[in-house]
Amino acid sequence: MKNIKKIAVISLISAVIGISFPYINFAVDQTYQQLKVIVDVMELIRENYVDEIDAQKLVYGAAGGMVRELDSFSQFMEPDLYKRVKSDTEGEFGGLGIRVAMSDGWLTVLTPLPDTPAYRARMYPGDRIIKIEGESTRDMIIDEAVKKLRGVPGTQVKITTAREAEDKNAEWVTTDLTIIRELIRTENVKSTMLDNKIGYIKIVEFTGHVVENFTKALKGLKTQGIDSLIIDLRYDPGGLLAASVDVSKLFIDSNKMIVYTKGRKPENYQEFRANAQAPYPELPLILLVNRFSASASEIVSGAMQDNKRAVVIGERTFGKASVQSMIPLSDKSALRLTIARYYTPGGRSIHRDEKKDTGGITPDIEIKVPIETEKKLIQQAEELFYPGKENGKAKKKENLVKDEVLDRAVELLKAREVLGNLRTAK
């Protein structure tokens, strides 16, 4: 009897709402019909499936399935996983020396760092880590994947990688690897002097102290007499938003826009602008990028390009630029939800949309590097900073692979008097 009364009251309220607000009634009705499908499926499974099923697992499965329809960065976390993700890691931990991201639902290598276990195991950008200790990484929460890869230095981790074949129609090549973890200590900025007073700075990633280290490197090159600069952001997986903004501020002035965020809600709109003055507003500048340049490195590239402050050379970038919010739920599970995206000063969405083929930063001069050449360039990466040596062994110059992207940048800077001034007009 009570249930009948409740239904009658709900029906009466719905009728009143429907008379007063027909559009609201329609929206509520649509949502109810859509949710009813999920409830119906759950009931059919509980009543008819061959084995008894835990209803909570079905709810979590439905939640996870909904979120997977959004993007690679929005994730539903069950209570145990959420607890592990938010808890601080204690003790001394080592890793493999790679930067990773989720791509097409798989854990994907963005950057293997020089002289690390991953580098020595010949892991390359674009490789997928499809298993960790026998467990598939398909749609795995990236925080959980990273924790599985980390561990006490000296311990082993077994992974399975998949690499795209040269023939795009062929099967991906899988490899089982057992790698010993190490403490990873890397420089986030490297610099050197090239020919014709051209400075070269490589930003490995936008981690802590990168602005301090970048500024120190640039001042050092200026004392050596450089009159132009190449910033290499290839394989840079990104990092801190503040770092990308602060690096941009060194070259962009007049309170110009560097990047802004925009979502469906007004409060998710936020602007990041340059200062009135910049230390190096007229230094001729070229940026190098490739398809593994992501996040913070894309913010810098987009800001420089849209403000006509630098020439960008290389390949279209990764397209990873979204803002996530962690939302705890009532049962101690959580939802990590994309609430906004980053946009360049000109209004381009940096985040890649595969269906629309938009996003990423398209260079002013596009140069595609063959995969085999790319692998060799990674293996000889330290040659630029320590000529004649690779992993402690002498390296003959004639055996080195030509870096066409860097060479093109050097040619442009050498010829800038002929091609036109690359500096920004005040």
C-alpha cells in the first residue's frame, strides 16, 4: 500500500512538472529511459546468468564502461584502487626510466631516458606495454600501471611490449622483457653550443626546477656569445603547467596570451598570460617537436607559434592537453573526469580528437623521420653533448645518423639574414 502511495505521489509530481515545464519533463523522461536500460540489464543478469553475480561488481562495471566512452584520461576507480592511487608512496623506489601515457587504451612509451634500464633494453617511443607481470594494461588506470612498474631498486619486473611493424598492415611484434629496476636520476635540461653562435637547449621534461635549470643554461650560452637558440622538445612528455608558462614568459612579453583552459562550466575558464616584459623578447628562436611531444611541451609550442615568436619544426605533436578533476564518491570510489581542455592563444584545442583529426600542434615546417632512423637517433642522443662517446665507448662520426630536423633548424638560423628576420617585431 505504501509503495502504491509513493508511486501515486511521484506520478502526481511528474504530471505537475510536465504541465509547468514540458522540456524539463522530457529531459527527465529521457534520462529515466536511458537508465532503465542499465537497470533492466542488471536484473536480467542477476536473475538468469548461469553463475551468481555480485551486484556491486555489475554497478562498478557499468560505471567503468560509461567512463571509457569519454576519453583515455577520464577514469572510474573502485575504492581499493582509489585508496592506493591517492596514498603516498613510502620508502625508496626505482623504475625503468620511461615516461608513459595512455594511447588508444594501451600504456604507451613516450620517452625512454638515456642510460636507464628501459633505454638499455631498447624500448622506443610508441612501444606499448601490454602486460605487467602477466596482467594486461588494457584500459588500466595509469597511476596503477606506474606503481606496478616501480619497485625497490635491484628487483625485477616482467613486462610484455608490442611494437608496430614497418608494414602497417602486419601484426604488432610482441616481446617479453625482464628488467631490473634502478634509481632514476636524470637532468631535465641539457644544453650545448652549435656552429655559428647557435645555442641548443633540450628540455627532457617539465619537472621541478626546470625553469631554474633552463634559465641557467640559457645564461651560460649567452655568455658564450649565442645570437639565436634552438629549443628541442622532441620526446618531451610534458609535466607542470606552471613550468611551461614560465618558460614561455622568458620569450613572450606584452601580457600576451600563453594558454587558456575552457570547459562547459564558466569556472573552468582560466587564462595564463605573459608579463609586460620578457628577458629575451627578440632572441631568434626555433622549436623542435615530434609526435611524442606532449602536454606542457605542446603548450610552449602553441604559445610560441600563435604569438609569431618562433618557428616550429618537426612532426605534429601528441595532443595531450586536458584538465582532470578527482571526484570522490559516496562509497569511497572516485571519478577522475576531464572538465576542461587547453587552448592555444589563437583558440586551437591542443587535445587531439582522432575522429575530427584535430588537436596537437602542427609545425610550420613538417619533417617526418623514418622509424628506423628515429631509433638510431635515440641511441646516439648523448653524442651531441659528449662527442665521440656513447655509453663510454668511442663512436665514429661516420657511423652517426643524420638528424634532419635539427640540421634544418640550424640551416634556417644560419640563413636568417637572407630569409628574413625571425625575431618578433615590438
